[in-house]
Amino acid sequence: MTSAGLLLYRRGPGNAPEVLLGHMGGPFWARKDAAAWSIPKGEHDADEAPLDAARREFTEEIGLAPPDGDPFDLGTVTQSGRRKTVTAFALDGSGFTGAEAVADRPDDGSWVEVEWPRGSGRTLRFPEIDRAEWFDLDTAREKIVRGQLPLLDRLAELLDG
């Protein structure tokens, strides 16, 4: 599986970087916090440019278009037991105030269907991301899924360099 996503960043208190992460939706993630957050991302076909997919997925998962600007390529990471690659781009989100939009967006067809409880035959619909928040990099390292940790390190290097 090939995915692409946007990692929005801004300068927080003391000029320290903060990033926008989304908490994964659905019953499996409902009571989890550590390693249960992700950059807004999603799958794309080979004929769609990763940056175009990243912008599209951000809009679908957050409910608002990403800010304008020129993103930095953060490269690709592998996650989910080597089954999924994620190409990520960092984008200055200093003026983005739409994190709260996630909780208010309707089921517009971008939600996912999940059999729950597993093996029950019952299908329920959930948003891919159920909320979004800004985190300083240390907190983000605790929150983000392990396969995406290198993206935070790459962002920190870009911002420090």
C-alpha cells in the first residue's frame, strides 16, 4: 500500500515547533492515546502524484483544505509491518486554525467501514480521524504511530538547519 500525507507545523511557545496530528478513529483506537495518532494521510494510486494525494487526504480527513505554501519533502517511511509506505510533506501551518473542524465534519463518504466487533458480521462507519490537535515535538513522539517517528526527526532537522 502506498500512502501520502501532510505534516503541518508551526512555532509554538518559545518558538518551539508544534505539529498537527490526528487521532485515529474507530473502536479499536477509541481508548488508546500513545502511538494512536497519525499525520493526515491516505492511499493513492501510482498515477496520482504523492503531493496531490497528500493535499486531497488532508482535506478529506481534517475537513478543511490545507494552507497554501510550498511543502518540504520528508521522504518515505514504512509502517504497519512493512506493508504500507507513507510519503510525507511538511507544510507551514502557522495560520491554520481548523483543527477543531475534525470533530464537526459529517459522514461525507470519506469515512471507513469497519466490522465491529470483529467477527460479528456487523459493519459500522467511522471517521478515519476523530480529532486533531497540535503537539510539541516531544509529546508528538509519544502520540504518533511508531512507523511515522522518523518524520518528526526529519522535520526537526529541517527546522533546525
